[in-house]
Amino acid sequence: MAAPRITKVFAAVNLGSFRTSAMIAGLSEAGELVVLGSGHRASQGIKRGYVVDMLAATHSVRDAIERAEKMANTSVTQVLVGCAGAGLASSTAQVEVEIGGRRIEDDDIQHLLVAARDVIQPDGRTVLHAQPAHYTLDGAHGVPNPKGLHADRLAVDIHVMLADGAPIRNIRETVENAHLKVDGVVAAPVAAGLACLTPEERDLGVALVDFGAEVTTVSVHAGGMLLGMQVLPFGSGDITDAVASAFGIRRYQAERLKCMSGSAIASPADHREMIPVNAPGDPEGAGPVARHADDKNRIPRAELISVITQQLGHFTDELGRCLKAMGFTGTRGQQVVLTGGGAQLPGLADYAQSALGRPVRIGAPPAMLGLPQGHATPSSSTLVGLVLHAASDPIDIRKLTMAAQAPGATTLWGMGRRIARALKEYF
């Protein structure tokens, strides 16, 4: 089968605490998104979502994007960047205008969105994006596109994502030092939500938990829009550190044990199963002998799972408090979706469901043409979501420009068009 002809190319970079990843995708003539190339490498210079060593972080970005370019057989000059730290915060606001019962036109929607810019109050913080979530006509919520409908009053809900200015500037400069232009910085919960949540879940009410290496972002969606979010300074890397500390071994050994033999659910056979601390290819005497290990440097799997579940207990306690603080309760506060690299721990969905008392599922990116198997996992949700975000080209009300003035200062030409529409509609 011939490769689809690509009409537009998008690129994204996600600066994670565990790995820095890049993806290049293209839009085909048929309107299908095709992954052209991807690459990742271990992160350097990133701590809890913040840039702490710009030179090292820039090297990681350059390496990841070069691997993606090599696979895609193309080069890119501008990228969309994901961010999970930088003091992210979310808010919503509603703006309403009088329509007078007539048919809604493009100009009315444009005026409404321009007027919505005045309600954004960043209070000295950086606005990452300000997007219309859905419209309301005379109290009827959840209208995706009001054009052509009649109404007395038209309102729009605006979702605003804020961040601290200095950390965002560090992220931008890190990527720009890798000889790339930053198209925009997108909050990780927004990107991950595009990749993992269905429209029905967004409407009914869902909490998206992006369980990363060093930070976890918790975002609540309902009525088709993101209503609020919080960031927890805990990630799967903290579980790795707890394992390393409990057995007195190296981090890389603890990470391997967690990934290869770890689980969130204990079983009766765990006490009888002894798991090797060293990998088969490790040289003789590599790393220290683990505490409670036998003469072959093996530990009971039950002890490993005990350490993991103890950390997960702290995590789910904090998560439950976080969801309660954001009002994620009652009949509209049920479904929880876990994604991110930490969500790949076996048994985590069952553990979280029992601890939170809510249905929990693991969220992964949708199937896409050309998406490598290694990126079709929860750990790549934010990266894939960034590409989806770029391809969707969402409206940002800060960038809107109009030939017409505000509604109260309508030009003579604009007034003439409105009169012509009224004559055509009613006579």
C-alpha cells in the first residue's frame, strides 16, 4: 500500500522527569493523522517538572528530536511543548451577551470570544491557553457550535490554564537552545485528556490522573470541559526510591525489580517466590547484596510488593483528598482514568478502585497509523495528546483579531450587514 501523501507536519516534545520524548506526525490528504517518527531518551536536567539544569535538558531535547527526525526522514523547526510542572493551575469563566432572539452569526461568536478576553485575570501568572469549552443558549448548556441557531442570550465557558512565568520561560529557552521554535506550551493534563478520555466521559464527569515519574497531575472534567486540576509532588520514581532504600540497592536495580516483578496486588504465592536482584547479564558482584537476600542475592517477592503497596497507600490517600477538595463526589464524580508511566504497574487499576471506592480504568493513547508499539502505552499519553492538540488547531481567544469593533462600537458596514440579515430573515 502506498504511503499517504502528507499535507502538513506537526512536532511535539514532552519534557518528562523520567524521559524526554519527541514525536513528528503528519496530516494526510484524507485528513488522517499519521505518526512519521518518534524518539526518546532518559531525561536530564528536569526535576519534578521543572528545569534545573538547562544545558543538560537541552541536550536531552536535541537528542530526542534528532531520533524522531531520523525515523521520519524529515526535519522540523518548530514544536509544541508539554509541561507537567511550573505551578499549573486551571480556572473557568463564563461570558454572556445579548442576541435579541435573532439567528446567531459568525460575527456574534467572534464578538463574544473577544469580549471573553477581558475576564482573564492571570494575577501576574502566565496564561498557557484560554479556550472556549462550550456555549450556552438561553440556559441550555453544552452547545458545541451555536452558529445558525436563534437565542435571546449567548454565553460561552472559557477554560484558562495558568502557570508560573519563570519556569515556563526556562522550558521555552531549553527548547529554543536546541534550535527549535516553540509553537506553544501545553499543560500535560490537557494533552493527556485528548489522548485518553472519550467525549462521553468528559460529559458525564471523570477524573484523569496522570501518574508520572516525579509528579502526578489530577484533572477533573465534566460537562465537556476541564473544571479544575491539582499537581501532587509524587510519582512512580518515589516508589523506585522506596524500593532502593528498603533493600539497600541501586536505583537502576530497584527500577528493574519494580517493572519486572512488581505489582499492586499481593498473592499467596509471593512468599514462596524468590526474585533475583541482579539482571541475567550483570557482571559478577554488580551492585550491593540486598537486605534480606539469600546467598544468590534473591529477595522474596512478597517483600517487594509490600514496599510498593505501602507507597501506593500514601499515594491513594493523597489522591482521595485531592479529588474531594476539587468536588469530585456524588453521582457525577465516579469514573477515574489512570495514565502516565506509573499507570503501567500491574494491578494498579484494581488497587486504586478498591482504595478510592470508584471505578478505575487505565488510559492509553488511541490507535494511530504509524504509532510505534512502544508509544501505544500510558507512558506516551501526553506526547500523543500534544500531537492531537496541534492537529486540532484549537481556538485561543488571546489570538483572535477582528475587523469589527466591540459590540457597543459597531461600524457602519457591520450595522448594514446586520440590517440586511434581519430583512432577509423576517421578511
